Amino acid sequence: MNPLATELNEQLEKNNPHVLAMLSDLGRNLFFPKGILSQSAEAKEKAHKFNATIGTATENGGPMFLQCIQDKLSAFNPADIYPYAPPAGKPQLRQLWREKMLSENPSQQDKHFGVPIVTNALTHGLSIIADLFVDEGDHLVLPDMLWGNYNLTFATRRKAEVRKFNTFTEAGGFDVEAFKACLKKTADEKGKAVVILNFPNNPSGYTPTVAEGDALVAAIKEQAEAGCNIVAVTDDAYFGLFFEDTLQESLFGKLANMHPRVFSIKLDGATKEEFVWGFRTGFITFADGNSAENEPVLTAIEKKALGIIRGTISNCPHPSQTFVIEALKSPDFVAQKQQKFEIMKGRALKVKEVLNNDRFADSWSYYPFNSGYFMCLKLNRVDAEQLRVHLLDKYGVGAISIGKTDLRIAFSCIAEEDIAELFDLIHQAECDLA
């Protein structure tokens, strides 16, 4: 094991040995190297004559660039586009995002957590978590309505065992009791669990009520107090798109510093929150389980995470980070974001209005939804994949089939005035098959 990794592990052992126990074998071996990057950072401060350290090309006192590219980006300083960004991301962006998190999540105000690290969007953040914390056979606790990429990231790549629980009760709420039972079973069998709380949920479009959210947090604390080490991940990809009576903030704030055996991680990003999917700008934020400040634990985990970034993609794209900084600083940012929120809310409520029509009763019911981008139909008479193909071939309508009965509809990309026609066509295709 590299001495730097040993040093970080000793830091964890001294300050919170439960977090060290949560790490995968790879996680224990990870470190951030003291190599070219650290030497270049030192040279940046002290090399007043010549700086011949970093592998970029310069010209006229700044980064070298092609004018045909800069012509399209003339609003931006070349220094904010072309050089490498730091492995953890641009410091200004990290701080701005932290301030945004605090303003939108009151429960984080009195909590101790790290400065967000920039990731290449949410999937990259999930991959970092998988590498840090998951060994073959470790249990991943998820609802049965889940984003399929979790399987690829955790089960295929890291050979985790996915333990699913029922998502909804018969009454239409989040099935907290099923979650509690699944988590307890994992705790009893493994003594360790990785829990992903994805709200608004993909594919269902559901966010729990405040009471349901509190019950989920209480269930995690109960198992931690019983001796289970828990990596609690909030996948907040669709954060802020809360349209009805739901939680209005991330559960990260309630999980952070809750118990020494609970290590909390928040994943979020500009990707969907600011409608910049192609920018691939996300964040990963860590919080130790101790109520008092525990900087050595955060420092050790952050350095291990930076080791993954350095060893895989080196750093995240610089231009998109600059673009997001400019958006967050804009005086029009809040108003423009609210305008888009209202459009999304209008689409979600229109879907409910259309679906609450008795003429669809023989064909389907629908799962609860109140937020995010999606909702799911539960088909009564036909196979979801057959319906998906028929819809595409005969009516030119695309949807996603999930299992035998569920059809996911992304209302996020359907204009409000077209929603009634969309479901009329789905209904007609269902009747064709039925």
C-alpha cells in the first residue's frame, strides 16, 4: 500500500474508524499523489521567472488557443476556458455551489460538511462512491422503482448485491416500512449498507412527504445505533423540481452529522437543476457522522475521491465550470430558473388532469408522482415492451418500458398543450393490443 494511502487510513482510524470500515479494498488503497500537480501548484505560487511545470502551451502571457474556437467564445477570458481546471474543480464554483446548497436547504445550516467537489455530472459521482465504498457482495439498498444505471455502476462494475424494497404502499405513499425491513435485513446480514435515496425519483417522479422523509432518516439512525455502518447517499439529480406537498429540500441535511456510523454523501449538479445537461457539471459533497466538526475525516475521504478523479479523468472540463459560475452570478438567474420551474410544474399538473379521466381506467392506473421529470403508468392489460414497440412503430410515440407492467413517460420534454394528445395516442395503442 502506498504510504500516502496508509497515512489517510490512519487519519480515518484515529478520527472515525467506522468510516474506514466502510471503505472498499480499493478505497483503502486510494490516495492523491504528490506529483506533477502538487509541484505545479507550488511553482504557480513561487516561479516568478519561468514556470516550466505544467503540460499546456502558452503564448503572449496566456494559454495558447485557436482563433476559430475563441471567435465562438469571445465573451469569455481564454484563461477561464482553455487551461486545465483543478482536480477538485474551480474554487469559485465550489464555493458558489456550497452557498446555493445552504440557501436552498435550511437543514444544512448548522451542519458540518465539506466543500462540494466538481464531478463530470451525477453518474461520475455515483462511480466515485462505488469505487470508494463497494466491494463484491456488499449490499446496495434501493426501491424497486430505480434508475437502471445503478445496476451498471454498482452491480456490474463493483459486483454489489442490489437489495430492492417495495416503493409504494397500496394507499399511494412511500413504503417506509418496506425500506426499514430491507435495511434491517442488510444490517443483520452484512453489518454494512449503501443506501441511495433518489428524490425526485427516477422513474416514478415521486418525492416523499416531510413525515415520510423523517421516517426514512429515523430508520437509518436506528440501524446505525444497532451497529450497522451505513453509507447514506442522496441522489438529488432533479433537486428543486418539487411541484406539490413534498419535501422541499435534500435529506442530506438531516443525515449529516447524525451518527458516527452514518457517512452521508450528497450528489447534485447543474446538469438538470439549471437545464444544462450537456455541460456535465455535477458535485459530490461529504459529511461525517460525528456531530462535532471532524475535518480530518472529510480531508481523508476527499483526497481519496480526488485520487479516483486523478486516476480516471484527471479533471473535469473547464469551460462548463466557467459557464455555470457565470449563471450562478447572474442577477437574472433566480427569476429565469423560476420561469422554467413553472413550465415544468404546469406539465406535471396537466398530466394528472388528463389521467384523472375514467376512460383510461381499463387500460392503466398510474403511480404517485409529484416532482421531477417523469411519471409511470401501470398497465392493466398489455405488456409494457409490446406497447412501447407498437407505439413507436404505428404512432411515432416514444416511451420507456420498465418490466412487464410499467411505462415511463418523460413529461419534461412534452409541451403542456400536447399532453392530452400524447395520452390519447398511448391509450389508442393500448386498445389496439388489448
